Amino acid sequence: MKNKWFISGSLILLTIAVFGSTVSGQEEITLTISEMISRAINHNLSFQKAVLQLENTDLDIQGLEAENLLTQSQMLSQQKEINILQQKATFQSQKDQLIIETVDNYFRLLLAEKDIIRKEKNVELERVVLKEVEAQVAAGYSVDLDLLQQGNVYYDSLFSFEKAKLDYEQLLIEVKNKLGIDSEVKILVKPAATPQFVEIEQDVALATVRENSLNLKSKIKEIELAERKLEKAQIDGESFLNISKQENNLKIVKMEKTLLEQDLDFQTATQWQNLKQSKNNCILNEQSLEQMKENESNIKKQVQAGLRTSDELLSAALGVLDAEYRLITSVRQCYQSYLDLQKMMGMLEEGEIK
């Protein structure tokens, strides 16, 4: 028996030694939100391609400004300006979406790490409870069915813990690929504090969205082009049918502008409310976390005084971990609401996200 325990212990020590040497030799980096965004932008070839295409768009604009165009050419020029604005809107949307996706991946990593910790703590708690039930069954205070049920609860928690670890490894593969980080590199994320975003008044947000919307600017250009086409048809003495068609086209594009403005106003107001609510959720979850920490501290003192059991302390510690998980979730939602609003306002800049 002694030799058996010696061999088992040696194998465990050998495993730890091998694993420890592997980890210690592994490159490790800790990333902030801004560092992840920078890596995502620099590594994304589709985005780099869009940057070059936008540079060509700017060159086209310079070429248009240098040309001396006739009336017919001016209409072609206006159409080209519309196409340029639409291309810029597409580029900006692609960039904004890349930033928002990267920030969300940051919080997915944070949540996955916290999920592993809390599920491991839950396994520890259910194991303690299982041993207590085993002791009660042996003493005749509980029946085998109680033991079976608690055994199922324990193994369910163990399965959930193992699944959380596998999900985390899969998430790491996905994130490393998006950031251009070698699969052998170990990455950690630096926890973010509850954000202190600058307060934005709703009317200011609404005005800024309208002012900076590239799609709205494009629609205004379409109205100008439709007006010019109608004017030219009237000057050239075109048929009544064609003039009527140009008038209808002008009415249509004006209606589209009105619909776009209404949609922008609705989305902005909705997103502004989402941001306000998410900030409130962060405050509530911060308060909940402080209460759970205080509860854990009180129970720890009571355990030391022999008034509470160790499994009650484990349960309190699990409550703290759950509260931390909820707080990270609410901070994630706060970032999402803020970034979505900044995107609509045309003010989403990667360097300002901390």
C-alpha cells in the first residue's frame, strides 16, 4: 500500500513538473480593450483593403474638384459624389463593427474566465454536500435516494465545469485568430472597471446623428440630383410624361430622406435609453456585489466562531463570484450601448476606448 501511494505521488509530482515547465516556457501577454482593438484592426485584411479603397475614393474627390464640368457632367459628378458617400458609409460601418465585435470578444473572454472560476467553486460546494449526505445515509438519517439525487447534482456541476473549460479554449482559438496571435501564446485580459462615459444629452445625440450621418448626406445629394434632372427636363422641353416622372422621382427621394430621418431619430432615442438603463444596471450590480462581499465576510467570522459551517462559507463565496459575473455582464451591456450610440453619431474612434 505504501509503495502504491509513493508511485501515485511520484506520478503526480512528475505531471506537475512537466506541466509547470511547459507553462513557464510559454509566452504570455495581457491585453487591454484598446490593445485588442489595435491588433484586430492591424490584422484584419478585409479592413486594410477597405482602407486602400477609401484612399482611392479620396483621390476621386480631389479629381472631381479639379475638373471644370458642364451641366450634363455636373449631374454625373453629383452621382459620383453620391456613390463616394455611400462607399464611405460602408467603410465606416465596417470599421465600427470591427471595433464593437472586438470589444465584445474582450468581455466574452472575461466572462468565460469568471465562469470557470465560479463553476469550479460550485463543484467544490456540491462535493462537500455530497459527503454530508453520504455521512447522513451511513448514520441512517437519510435514504439512498437522497444520495442518488445529490450525486446527480454533483456530477451535473462537474460536467458544467468541464464544459466551461472547453468552451473557453474554443473561444481562445477564435479570438487569437481574429487578433493574429499565435496559438501557442497564452493570452489574458486585463479586467475593466465600470466605465465612466461622458454624459450625452438626448437632444445633442439626435442632432449629432443627423449632422454626421453619411447616409443622410447621400440622400440630400440625391435630392439635389433629382432637382437638377427635373430642371434640365423642363429646360430641354421634354415630354409631359418624362417631366411627370422626374417630379415623382423628386418626391420619392424627399420621402426617403424623411423616412431616413425618422428612423435615425427613433434608433438614436432607443439607443440613448438603452445606455441610460445599462448604466443603472451597472450601479445596481455594483451594490449587489458589495452586499455579497459583506455577507461573505460576516459568514467567515461566524465560521471562525463555530456558528456557521464551511459549506455555508463556500455558498457565500459562490454568491460573490456570481455577483462579479453579473457585474461584468452589465458592464459589457453598457459598453455595447455606448459604442452603438457612438457609431450612430459618427464618433466611434478606437483610440478613445479604454
